Amino acid sequence: MKDVWITGIGLVTALGPDRDTTWRRLVTGESGIRPLTLFDPSGFRTRIAAQVDDAALPALDLPRHSSRATRFALVAATEAMADAGLPLDGPPRHWALVMGGGAAGLFETEGFIGRRLSKGPRTRGLSEFVELLQDTPTDRLAARFGLEGPRLTITTACSSSTLSVGMAAELIADGLVDVALAGGADAICRLTYAGFNSLRAVDLAPCRPFDRNRQGLTVGEGAAVLVLEAGEHARARGARPYARVLGYGATNDAFHMTQPEPSGEAWARTLLAALEDAGVGPDAIDYINAHGTATEQNDAAECAAYRRVLGERLARVPVSSVKGALGHCLCGAGGIEAAITSLAIARQVVPPTVGFAEPDPACPVDPVPGVGRPHTIACAVSSSFAFGGNSGVLVLGSCR
């Protein structure tokens, strides 16, 4: 089994159009949550979101009718490739590409349907549906960078891009490819925004993960692309690693379409499966990047899972959620959080849980309130627990 390194990171979030801006603002405790302007939120319970500033994104030569999700993915991938020192063009390459996909071009399709309904049938314009499919951002990335290796789009709700990183690492570890791009991209649309509002799963104020007064999540959007390489391949070209992918776990709790299994047993199984795959025990964990949606049931079940696995040691392990700053980026969330966890390992700083103010006895964790904290991290966990019981956990380690 080959060693797997993370050698490049690209990010697009509500905090910034790139990796370093996102990280700098995150660790200083800033929030990207603000009034939603992408469409009129009148009539919804909440009117805020962690929306990407489109005007701040770098200009790219985009295919016609590209969706916002595709643009996010292309910007993040371009940054990740440059960060890793890999060429952006050239002959076709047998690299893997594994992305988490969600709404894709649904926002644009909603607008197209609205125009047709208001203006009547048209004989032309159906090309705007090209970006609707969930695998379109993946296909656009493959075409842009000439990637002819294995190509996968994973859609398992909020764990999609966590599993994409794990599966890409597995392709490298098994010797099928030397390089893989992995992560995910998702964009806010009316359907998902309305769905979480109808479930009454949103907070009217910016979300507060693990806080006693939390009322729900804040919808977000963005993208992350990570460059994964076989260690020997990266060493041969003098690449600088952020972290290693030690292992991952994937399970389903078969409990409920939207609610978590409350005892934490199901999510504990996912974490234990990831640790077993990584070949480390619970005592090795120095930091947990939590799913931390800020819904009452999810946060409590997640903390119960960590108690089951870590026992009394949980009190000494920082557990933070970046969703207080970045919102819940849906199918892109896990990739973004894997990228943040990799940066935390490389820079030995734990990011804060923005919005946390009052401890909750149901969530007896150290959520790192306020600003980021220097911390020795040799091994970290990034967790994603999704609708439909689809759970994914990554175990990442230091390359020092």
C-alpha cells in the first residue's frame, strides 16, 4: 500500500476566493455568513447564508453556460494544481479525479425554468440544462486539465466530498494512479435553501455549533480541491506535503432520512472504521474537525459518538466546527473541512468554532471558542455525518 500525501489545496468559500484568505479569516474568528443576495429570500424563515462573493473570484475562461458550482470547482482546482507545482496544461494525464457533487447547476436551471414559465416556450436555449447533472463540475475539471484516469462523482449528501478524498487516496494506495484530484463543490439554490427552511433546520441568526442556544444550521456554498499523490511520486519531484491521508471509514446507520441515530453508536462505528483503516487507535487523535451543523440533535449525537470512542480523553482533544464561519456547504462541506484539517496539521493551529458562546452539557467538548489556537497535531480526524445515514470520516496525519 502506497503512502498518500496531500500536496496541493485550493479553496473557494464565503470567507474568501482562495486558500490563504479563507484560512487567515477563519483562524481570526471571522464569519462569512451574511444576508443572502443570490435570490430573493422573502418568505423563508431565514434570510442569511454563507454565500461566495462571485466578484472576488479570479477570471477564468469558462465553458458557455457554466454554473456557479463549476466555476467554484475550476477556481479551486487551478489553485490546488499551482500550489502543488503541477502543470495546468499539457498532454493528457492518467490521474484520478473524484469529486463530491450536489446541486451543480440547479440554481441556473431554476432561473431558466422561471424564464420559460414567464415568457412562454422557446425553441432554443435548452443548452442551459447542460450543467444540471451532478457530475458536470467533475467532467469540466477532467476536460480542463486533461485527466484521463478514473473519474467519479459521489453524491451521499453532506459526506460526499469526505468520501471523495478517501476514495481518491485508496486509488493511489492501491497503485492504480500516482496523482489524484479530490474534493467537492456545491452552490446554493432555491430548492436546497427552501428544503432546509421547510425542515425548520435553520437558525434565524448565524449558526452556533455546539452552543447551548443553537437553533439550526446556516446554508453555505463553496469548493475544495486537494491534490493527492503517492509519497514516492511527490518526493521524486520535491513536493511539499501538507498532510498524509492515513485512512477513512464509510458506514450507513439505516436509521432515518434526516435525523441522526441519537445514541452516537452509529457514528462511533464510522470513526472506529476510519481509525482501523488508518492503523491507529483513539489515543492517537490530537484534533477533531467536527461535522458540527449546529442543529440540536446532530451536535448532541456527534458528541455522544466521540465520548464512546475517546472516553475521558475527549476533554483534552479540541473539537471544532468551521460551519460557524463557512456555513454548511452541503456536498462540498467535507472536502472544505478536509482541506482546513490539512492546513491545521501543517500549521499546527486548531481553527475555532465561530459563533460558540455558551457550553451545552449535551456537548461536553472543547470547541475552541474565539480564535484559532496553537496545538500539536500529529493525527487529526475530519468527520461528515449526512442525511440518509451516510457517514464518512477521514484520518489525516502529519508529514513531519
